[in-house]
Amino acid sequence: MAEEEAALCDKVVSHLRQFRPSQPPKSTGDDDALIDLRDQIASARLEDVPALITQMQQVAAVASSRTTKPVEPVDPESPYFGHLRLEEDERGVRDVLIGRTTHIDPKAGIRIVDWRHAPVSQLYYRYDEGADYEEQFGDRDVTGTVLCRRTVTIAGGSLRRVQSPQGVFVRTKDGWRVSSHGAASLSGGEGSAVRAEHMRGVLGALGEVEQREDRHLPEIAALLDPRQFELISKESTGLVVVQGGAGSGKTTIGVHRMAYLAYQSKQRFGPDRMLVVVGTPALRDYIGVLLEALGMGAVRVVTFTSWSRKLRKRMYPHLDALGVEDNTPVEVSRLKTDPRLLALLEAQAKTMRKQGRTGVRDAVWLWADVLTSRDRVRAAFADDERRLTKAQLERALDWCADHCPAVAEWRQDQDAESELEEIEGADGLTEHDDERATLDDEDESLLLRAYQLLRGPLRSNRNKALVYEHMFVDEAQDLAAVDLCVLADVVSERKSITLAGDTAQRLHVDTGFTRWDEVLAALGLAHLAVEPLKIAYRSTKEVLRFATDVLGPLAEDEPIAPRSGAPVEHHEFPSQGAAAAFLAESLRPLLQREPRATVCILARYPEQAEAYYEALTMAEVPHLRLVANYDFSFKSGVEVTDIRQVKGLEYDYVILIDVNASSYPAEDEARYQLHIGATRAAHQLWVVSTGKPSPLIPAWLLDEEPGD
């Protein structure tokens, strides 16, 4: 088998190396290519015609645009990744090669088709070796049998690996050897991830047991040591910080604590007097499901971004029309989220209050004055340049000097503006039209904090002081100090707050959140120190070992995992198409064996997720969903999405795709993202590379077999 594939590979590579043009074709070459393709179409099989027409259209497009850029040829160093041998009822036996670019030469007997577009490639994704097929190519129904189906790895024009139902064959210095038999599989993990139904019955249990401390919240008791349990279950605990790694039970503790408080004091902790704040819409919806299962469905759950923007527009209605900048420079974000700004805001607010300047527009000027006071900002930031160098700080101040005054002057005098508009007409520009008058995302919190310092409590939609009796903030490490300060000030004086987070799971590395003690000290909040939760209940020892090694120098203490599971596996393929075919082969039988399993295919970027979704759709993987805008179903099946959307969620199985050096370089942000993705897995984790593997993949996981 391996020798047969090697001979085929040599034939194709030799042909392509001779065929490959050494320079871009001239316009007359385009004409020749079009004529040649026309002649090939005349003698080609019916199922090959669409691919040839596609090539013809590509050449024609290049010729018509008069560009010197040639049509991308097939790379002879890695021309294809899949091999089908088909026996059709009427046309006999033929070989079809699956690659990234189409190249068909009937005379040479070579047929390479693009896995994304060619109809015949569907056979590679949908049928196993030995299977009979019936498909429609063009206007013709085609029936036949897949005699062989193999996935190959070709590098440098040489066949390196053959994967087939008979085994995986690897080329070594001493010839071919069998690396493994059979295919890797996902199995045994159905129901490992926490479901909402696991939360049911807690309130009923509370009402049935005696009011003894060791009998409260039995679900949480398994997660906490006695001291932590004592702090969680007390009513008057002030600010409680729940620290812990992925899967250690932070979210579970937060929602159960709310249930406990509501049970102990229904009048004080009614649903309308409690608030949950999270970072993403997915986590918002997930916690909403958990609260519903606990009988707490009336409690409001919001993302901080939507909550703060809505309030900013309510507090500053005259700024409602301002746009929000999409491309804020990194140094500006770092400046505006730095805890050192809080002291500057408070000092300037004190001065303005003495001057009697406490209006809404005065609050805008407070924000603008602080961000444009170069000498004061320089002095405050002079002691530490780790987050902002002097050059970065100056660039950030230049940005603020350009934007903040324009915002402060926006519609400064609405009556005068109305008169100007009436005189100049609808198409006229007034003195207030200024393209520089835009806000950054980070300004939402700064403006709200300025309002609190100068005018007092934020207001509800009924113009009453906005006050909550308890607030649970999940994934707090993704918020800046000013964000947390704004939130703390909408909680009553008794400050019943639960903060949960993990500094190893930061989606945003520019918020200034480094250590809990530093952030809480900047807020001036007294808190009860809770030791980190050291037991991780979601992921297995194998998953946590991988996730901790990925963090490298950013890792703190490795969490304790009470259970073992399937080994983490790394699978390397020459392209996305080959990887998608492998995943389809694994997912279809998994979903038949375990229909209630939850699977997540995770990419770093949305474009990668979309490519795999299209391929797996073509491969007819059942119960497949693309999550493009946090629209998770929380049901069994396969969800394909990017890492930024899954924060706080968990699945039975997780497959990290395109874990390549280009997607995950040796950078802090990439380490955090890969760590977050891996720790979504409750049972089994696969790591898939389709190029040079990421340097963040631990050496012990990489396939080090000779010849690979």
C-alpha cells in the first residue's frame, strides 16, 4: 500500500515540476491556456468538466484584468492530501486526488480537485473505504464504490505518511513501518460537562435540611474546604473573592451563593435587587440557564459592555449620538484602564465639587481634564513603565488631546445648536460637527466613574438611585479597575459582592488586571481573603497538564485534578481539508454512540471556524452548528466557533484546530487563548495542526516519530 502511494506521489510531483511555469504567463499565454482548457473540456469526463470550467474562468479573469499575477498552480512540494480510488458502474476504475487547488490533465492521467469546490470531493468527506455511493454530478446520477480512501502527507515532494483503515504507515530511514492500527477515536465522555439540570433541586434541599452550617448547599461543599465554605455561606461577608483555575467551580459558587442569600433573606435579596455581571453574551446566557434551574431565573444577568454603554447613554443623553472607535491604539487602552487614573479622577472631582461644578457636562469635562492633563498623568505614571513606556504614554496623551476636548464640546449648548441648524438647514454643518468627537470602549467606565464622583449614584430608568443588594461578577479578571469601581458603587453600603476570576484566563491583556491584591488595593475595598480553589473539577489531569504547560512562564501553581481521562492527542495534517476529513470520520461515529455528547471545535479566529464548518457540513456531520455571534444552544451536538466566544463554557469534548505557529506564536495573548480553549474540555482534548505546529504545544505532545 505505502509503495503504491509513493509511486503515485512521484508521478504527480514529476509532472507538476515540469508543468509549473517559471514566470507569470503573458497575455498570449493566457490565450493559449484558455484554448488548452477548452480542448481538455471537450474530451474530459462529465464530472471533471465543472473543475475545468473553474480553471478556465480563473485564467479568463486574470487575462481580463491585465495583471501579471498568475493563476495559483498546484504546489508540487505538497500537491494533494487525499486519494480516492473509485469504481463506477459504467466508467470503470479511476483515481481522484484531493488537494487545495485544482489541476486536471487527462493526457497525463492526473486529476487533482479542490476540496472546497469540486463535487467529487464530497465522496472523500462522506464515504468510507468500501462504501457504495450514489451522488449527482452535474445533471447525471453517479453510482459506484469507494475502493480505497487514504489521507497522505507529502512534504518536499516526498510522501511521508499514509493513513488508511489498514493503519498509519510512516516513512523512516529504514523504509516504511506501521505507526498505528485503526483510527484515533473520541469516546467515553458523554455527560462529563456540567448541564443545567445538575443544578436543580438546590433551593428545595435548602428548605428541607436543618439550618446547620455543615448542611447548607451540599453541591458547593464538595468544592470548598471548611473555611471557604464558611465564608461563602455567611450572609454578611462583604466582598468575597473566589479565585481559582478553569473548572474549579467559581461560577457554581457564585450562583449558589446567590441562591443561599435569597433563601436566607428573601426580602433583602429579591431578584430585582441582585445583579450578575459577566464578560460575554455566551456566559450571560449560560448563567441564565443555571439560575433558572436554581429557581432564580428572575435575576438579571448582563455583560459589562452592554450594561455600561446603556448607562452611559442614560447619564449623558447629549452624547448619545457619538460613535465608538473601532481601532483604539493599544497604548490608549492601557492608559484608560490603568488603576492610577482612579486617584487622578478623585482629586480633580474634589476640586470641581468645591467650585460648584457638578452638572452633567461638568462630569464630561472632569473626564476630559484628567486625560489631557499631561503633567499630572506623567507624574502619576513615572514610577512604573512596565505597562506604558514614556513614548507610548506620549502617544496615548496625544490621542486624548485630539479626541477628549471635541467630545466635551459636543452639543455644549443645545439651544444654540438648534438655532444654527434652523438657520443653516438640514444639510448645513454646525460648529459642533467634529470627526474627532468619538469615544473609545474604555471611556464608558471612565465617564460613569466621573458621574459617580461628581454627581452621585447612577440612575435607573425611573430616575431613581441605582442600588443593588448583591452583585456577582464572573470572569472579573477581564475587567479593569475602573470597571470594578463603577460596579462596586452601585452596591449598597453593606457591599455584598462576589468576585470570581482567574488571572490565567485573561482574554484582554491590556486591562491592567495582574494580581487580585493590587487591583483591590487600587479600589480601596476591604475584602475577605479566600485562598485559591486548588481543585479543578471540570478538566482531567491530562487536560490540565497540557493547559498549564501552554502557559509556560505565565503559569502559577498547577491545579489539582481529582480524575484522569483520555490522553491529550496531537494530530498533524498538511491542510485544513485533510484535517476536516479526519474530524468528520471521528465525529460521525461518536455522535452515533453518544447522542447526548457536547463537542466544541475551537479556532482562534472566526474565519478558521467558518472554513471547518463548511467542510464538516459537506461531510454531513450531524447536529453541526456554527456559532458566529455567541448564539450557543447549550444542547448536545457539535459547535464550531472561536475561542473568544466560549469563555466560561464547557464541553465533553474539545478539538483545538489550526494550532499552528502562525495562529499561536510564542506570545502572552496566544498562551492565554490556547489555555482558555483547552480548559473548556471536561473529558477529552485533541490538538490539530495544519501547518508548522505552534511553539506553545508542549514537546511531550508533539509527534516525534522518525520521518515525521
